[in-house]
Amino acid sequence: MADTQYILPNDIGVSSLDCREAFRLLSPSERLYAHHLSRAAWYGGLAVLLQTSPEAPYIYALLSRLFRAQDPDQLRQHALAEGLTEEEYQEKLERVILGSEAAQQHPEEVRGLWQTCGELMFCLEPRLRHLGLGNEGITTYFSGNCTMEDAKLAQDFLDSQNLSAYNTRLFKEVDREGKPHYEVRLASVLGTGPSPDSEVTSKLKSYEFRGSPFQVTRGDYAPILQKVVEQLDKAKAYAANSHQKQMLAQYIDSFTQGSIEAHKRGSRFWIQDKGPIVESYIGFIESYRDPFGSRGEFEGFVAVVNKAMSAKFERLVASAEQLLKELPWPPAFEKDKFLTPDFTSLDVLTFAGSGIPAGINIPNYDDLRQTEGFKNVSLGNVLAVAYATQREKLTFLEEEDKDLYILWKGPSFDVQVGLHELLGHGSGKLFVQDEKGAFNFDQETVINPETGEQIQSWYRSGETWDSKFSTIASSYEECRAESVGLYLCLHPQVLEIFGFEGADAEDVIYVNWLNMVRAGLLALEFYTPEASNWRQAHMQARFVILRVLLEAGEGLVTITPTTGSDGRPDARVRLDRSKIQSVGKPALERFLRRLQVLKSTGDVAGGRALYEGYAAVTDAPPECFLTLRDTVLLRKESRKLIVQPNTRLEGSDVQLLEYEASAAGLIRSFSERFPEDGPELEEILTQLATADARFWKGPSEAPSGQA
């Protein structure tokens, strides 16, 4: 059973993102702006391969070379002509690759790539199945010999130097005396050679920290970021206003120098760029996939405004200050002033990264969110394909709930995404003491509502939410935002904004809560019993909310094991809609207040005890979650693959290239994404991966003698 979650069926669902109408409405200049930003995002997205696993760059290079020589249809016909059956073509990858046109043209290179990544690609050794540090998993944010203790020490070092972890990786080498030496490497175009003075160059040196040598260097992903910078520079010529031009200039400086401070400056201009037709954001953004929770994965998106849905979000923004007062914590725990954000619904043209979310609240820099503001976006065409549901594939619901669920899942999710991003991530204050010793709250009068006492803890200068709460920060914050969405969707004013009243409004509430409860059960797929950890922040958050609502009792939520019509284990989730207001709301209110108070005060010990307590997965009755996890894995539906379009410059015109919703369409979209420099990119990726390959020999095989 344990291995089934790592195996995808050949008939996995594939959907295409539709942004044809949104693109059609763009002016020629807007199309050029979108094109160059998209190119920057796709180039930068290649860095994700170097942030994931040692073999990922080689897999990409191998498949890129394979499909440059033959498109999917040609390769299939070639394989069948060589005597493979249809089933063998799907399953016997080594024969397909070594018998391909690419292998005939470049036998040594293709065979070398296959030997480097072929075995690792299919390896289900426990440590290599998921992300983690040391013996717990694999990650290329850290060398293979790094432990959680190394990650904590490095974070303390970075905090001491006021350096952000977002654009860094950590490499440890052990000298002949057994002493560890650490390299903190910043992502940048420039290396450590002579360069003009900047805010970064003064920090590129050796340090001694708590008895351990640290060296700060830069130049990670340099040739990739060079291509990003070139495209951002071209985009500047088509910027719609000075905010966009200054934003791009700062991003260019950030990626060139390795400066997160420059990226913050760019983010300030981005926040000030209200209501653009073409929206984008790019950089080292989300820290979900760092096992320590501090390093950002490269991400870039370009999208076009959807005016109809954006109008609803604007009305939600207009009501935000009033709705914030409905949240269950004292006014002192809310920001002194609500900084009115942009909130738009967008149709995605490009989203480069490891996945595509339904909504985003950015930037993630705490200091900017607290003092400058943020933006929210809901990705409408992503919602349309990612959350479409077929009745026959709906698991774990009562039959009488299924039609209602299908009818209202989309509309209820619009409401949840809006509340989650705007009033979830956009709410709450962090209590901070700055470098001069000044506090942003009144120590004498502010009382902790959980203890009745004065505030005992807060954030010191240089500490952030991510650095302080580290491994639980992302999931804890997603849980807080999801809980805000559930809590505020009960407010009639919210439902009216989205056009729901009466029985329809009640159905939207019910399906929103039912969807969260079901999602909490489905989340068990992303829990790893062997390592006792969660692999996905949002899923862990939804499981925690399920536990809170089960704990509320009184029959609000029940999960009943059953036997399916196929004779195999199954389960049914039931939510008593008559008890959402009377039982569910008070339980969520208590939980939300505790989450916010612990976050505001930087109480890591209390926050961990609360969150990890609810996130624990055991087989204790009555739910027996470990047994239920086996049922979830048995009944799971694989996540859809999403095919994105490309843009192509023809003279001074930009063309939109669309692809069919199939595996072949997905492959073609990548092959045509880099038509001219595909071979160069393959070489860049394999050279960068090979240069650092010694760092991933395994946790017991520490690189040595190099420090």
C-alpha cells in the first residue's frame, strides 16, 4: 500500500489552461510585455529542477533531447516499428529511449544521461521518495549530509547577519579533523569575482559563528538567471507605467546581485502598481518545499485580468475593514491600519514553478505585509480546470451530497479563495521589537486573551515568521487562512458580495465546509507514516481543521468506515449542516483565536504544541486515521496535469500557441518553449548539476577534504 502513492497511472487526467479570450483583448504592447515576462518566468522555472533532487536536471535534459529529435507521435510510431507493443511503449522507458532517434544521433550523451538518472527516476527507496533532510528524505536546498540541526544553525547565522534565506542553498563539508564548514550560496548572475560594491558584496566573506566556519558566496543558477535578467530587461520597454519599470529594474538588480533587499524594493513598486491589465510576480517566493521552511522556490507567473470576477473581489476589499472586526481576536492583534490591497481575478498565461495554485497572497515578506501592503489574486482559469469534478470520481461523500457538491463546489471555492487570500493571509499583526528597541505594541495595555496576562514574547529585529516558526510556518499560516475563510463565509454580507442569498447562500456555506472536511480526509495521502511527517503544507492544514471540527463533537462531523460496491474498504464523511453555526462556528472561533495569538506573540513552543498536536496522525479510535489513510490511498484520484500555452514572437507581433489536453500536448508545449536554445539549456542544467553532484552522495558520505 505504501508504494501506491508514488505510482501514477498512464491514463492520468490532463487539462489545458484557456486564456485565449484574455490574450485576444491585450494591446500589441501588452502582448509584448506579457511575452518577455513569460520568457523570464520559464527560464527561471528551470532553477526548480536544481532545487528539487540531484537527478531532476538530468531527467529534464534527457527528455528534452528525446523530444527535440522526435515529437511524441513520431517517437511512438518509431517504437512500435521497432517491435514494442502499445503497452510496452507506455512502460518500457529504457528501450524507448535507447532505441530513439536522439540515441542514434548522440549515443554517448543519451546513454550517459540515462545511466545518471534512469535508476533514480524509478527508485522507491524510502529516503528518496520524498523531500526531507538527512535520512528523512532528499532535497537539493541542502547538501545530503545536512541535518535539521545544521539547518537551524544556518538560520541563526543568517539572522545574525540580517541575511534572508529565500534565495540561498546550504552546503556542508567536513574537514580531515571532522569539523564542519558551511557555504551559504546566494542565487545571482554575478559570482564571487570582482564586482561593483553593493549591499551584497560586503557580506561575501568568511565568518566564525558559534565555533563553526561559514562562507557566504553567490553565483547559484548564474547562467539561468542571466537569461531571466535579459528577458526582464526587454520587458521594461513595454511597461505600462513607472511602477512597472522601477519594479523590473529592482528585480534585475536582485537576480544580478543576489539581493533579497532589491527584490523587496521591487515588490514595493509591484504593490503600488494597482490594477494592471497584465499582472506578474517573479522570484524565489514560496518556502513550502524547503524541509526547514525558509528557502524560496523559484516561481514566475504572468496573467491577464478577468474584469467580471475582479469586480466582486473589489467589493470584498471595500468591506475588508468591517469584516476584519468580525475575526475572533482583540483589535490590538490586528494591524494598526488595513492597507487596502489589489484583489483581482486573473486568467493565467504562464505559471512557472512546481505547481499552479488557485490563489495567491504576496509578497511573503513580513515587514512589507505589515507596513506596505500586499496583493491578492484568484486564478480563474486554473480554478476552472483544477477543481472540475466528475460525479463517478467523487469519493467519500454520501450519495445525497454529491449533486449539491458538484453544483456548488466552484462557486463556494471562489468565496473560500477570496476570504483565504484577502482576510486570511491579509489579517493579523506581528508584535515586533525593532533594532532600536522600540515596540509596535503597548506593553502595558495589550493583554493576551488566552492567558489574561501582558504580552510575554515577540519578534526581535531580524526575526521573521518563517525563520522563527521554520518547519511549521507555511502549513500553520495556510491553516489560519483556511480557517478565516470557513469562519467568514458564515457572514451574510460576504455571501451577498458574491451574489448568494437565501437557500443558495446556505448551500454555498454547506458545500464550503463539506469540501474542507473531505479535503482533510483526502490530505492523509500526503502524510508519511515512516517519517511521521507531512509532505504538503495545505494538506496538513486541512487535516488539522478536520481534527478541530471532529473534536467539536455533538455529531457535527463523522467519518464512517464502510465497504464499497467493489468489496474493498471505503469511508463516508458526513457534516451535519444544522450544527455548522451552533457547534462548528464556536469551535473554529476558539481555534482561530489561539492560532493568531500564538503567531502574533511569536510563541514558537506554544504554536508547535498546538499545531503539531492536531497534525498528529495515529490509529487511535474512534477515527483510526492510519487505517483511513490506507483507504484514501486505495481510492485516490491522481492530480491532473495542466498544459499551458506558449507565446511566440513573430516580427513585432506576439502569437499565442495552444496545445491539446493530452500528454503529447504537454510534451509539445515544453519542446516549443525553448525552440532555439534547447541544447544550450540542457548543457547548462547538466553542468550545474554535475558541479555540485558530490554534495549528494548520501547523509553518511559527507563531502570531505574540500573545505
